[in-house]
Amino acid sequence: MASHDNDSRSYRNAAVMAGLQGVLSGLWIAAGELTPGRRRLARFTTVLTIGAAVYAVSPVADEVKQAFAGLADPVPALADPSVTPAEAEISPEVEGLDEAPEFDNRKAALAAGMAALSLAAYLGRRRLEKRWLASLTAKGHPRPTRALALRVGAVDFAAQLALQSAEIRADRAARGRTF
């Protein structure tokens, strides 16, 4: 299903990103039953792999590649040791440094609200994880941490998919698109 006008925010991309978030969360929790050294290695490898996958498919990767495509030597003045930094004139004058940016109370309140919402979501998730793990352990599950990882991965997938789908709908409604 091709997206119109090269819109990178599609429902397919939202599902893929939500799936990656669910996998990351599940693997992070599943690594909890490993020894400390293996747990750190598993978590580092998981984050690195998923981060590389996200970067590879993101439009930012293409922009970075295009920005550096024509540059053979990005700072030629520093490649020549006989040129001093004063002669190289690397930093051009920046206009408007004396002007202080305006403080927007609405943006500050929105940022504080988002931080509070994020903290509440984190604390709620941790409480749910502890309750589920205690329940699985009490019922004698053979691998309670793995079962918890599956549950949390599924919940993270569903939550991320719902959030990203809502963002896509809002973006498209703002632009007058209904599909």
C-alpha cells in the first residue's frame, strides 16, 4: 500500500515502529533472568540492533547521507597543519546573539504536563509488571519472566500503535486528508 505524496507517516510504518517497541520492551524484560554480564550484553545488543534498524528506515538517514554525499573533506582548513584556526575562519559571525528568546508559558505548561504524564505512565507500567510477575510466580509458572516479557511486549505494541495512529489521524485531519 503506497502512501500518497511520499508521506513517511503511514499506518504501516506506525505498525512497524510499534512492533519494534514491543520487541524491545519484551527482550529488555526477558533479559532480566540472565546473569548480570549477559543481561547487560543482551540489552546493549538489543538496543543497538533496533536503533540501527530504526535509523536505517528513517527519513533522517537519507537526509544525512545526502548532506554528506558531496563533501570529500568537510573541514579542509583543519586538514592542512600549516593553517592556524584564526586563518581558517571556521566560525562565521552569528547575528542576533544578544536577543533573548521569549519564554512561552503555554509551552512550559505543556512540557510539564507531558513530563508528568510520562512519569505516571512509567510508574503505572512498573506497578503492572510487578503485579503480573507476582501473579505468575504465585501460580507456579515455569518461566514467569519470559511470560511477563510477552505480556509487556504486547501491551507496549498496542499502546504505541494506538498513540502513533492517533498522531497520524491528527496530522492527516490537519492537512485535510481523510485516508
